[in-house]
Amino acid sequence: MPSVRFSLNGVETNIDADPDCSLLNILRATLGMTGPHFGCGTNECGACNVMVGDRALAACDTPLWSVAGKDITTLEGLGSTEAPHPLQRAFIAEQALQCGYCVPGILMSAAALLKRNPAPTSDDVKAALDRNLCRCGSHNRMVRAVLRAAAEIEPR
């Protein structure tokens, strides 16, 4: 098997696997990252989003070979129980989750937005989260949570 090297949550990682295998499969089955969830398998729902560099990317249809040499962040690398990311704190404060299945992907989309634009408008947040599906109807609270986190990260 060929070897693919990348940084995962700040840790250099080397995987011997089929380079055409999906990144989601490698993250969950091989590396034990349970943050990215399998949703649709066709880059339609955002449940599997991870951050590659400063962009949200659907891991379900991303081949492993395409992330060679790149920095990947999953929910596990965003924050911890002891030191949650401002987005995680804001989502709790705004009660911006219900079942929680979509939230890891939404958090990664929001984190990517805030990395590129630390002071987004409501429209910026809506555009960034547009490809993330949530069946619980928490969209407005999610937008408020992202704006709340942005204010904490980058006071206006």
C-alpha cells in the first residue's frame, strides 16, 4: 500500500492505505475520529465536513491522495472539553443544536469561515453554512452562535 502523509489536528500522520479510499473512511475507521459523520456520501449534506487548510471540505467524497501534505482539522482538533473553541461555547450558549448529528460538520464550516473572515456578517455566515443540512431547524440559532463566536474571537 502507498503511504499518504498529512497533518491531522496538528499531528503529523502517515497512513498506509489505498490512496483512492475516502478521507472520511480513513478518519473514522482507521484513525478513530468520530467527529465527521457519514450523511449522504455524495457531498450534499455537510455532516462529514472537515477543515483542510482554511476551507471546509466534505470528507465523504475526498480521496485520501488529495490531502497529502495538507493540514486537516476535525472536530476533535477544534477544541476540547477543558478548552472548548469559541464556536463550541457559542453553540451551547445559543442552544444551536438539537440532535447534534450535523453539528460537527457545521462547526467545521463555521471554523473555516472564521479563519478566513474573523468578522463575518450574518449573510457571510448564511452563505458559509448553506451547504450544511440540519433537519432540526436550528439554522437561525446557528447563525447567531457563529456571530457570537466571531465577536469573542475578533472584538469589533
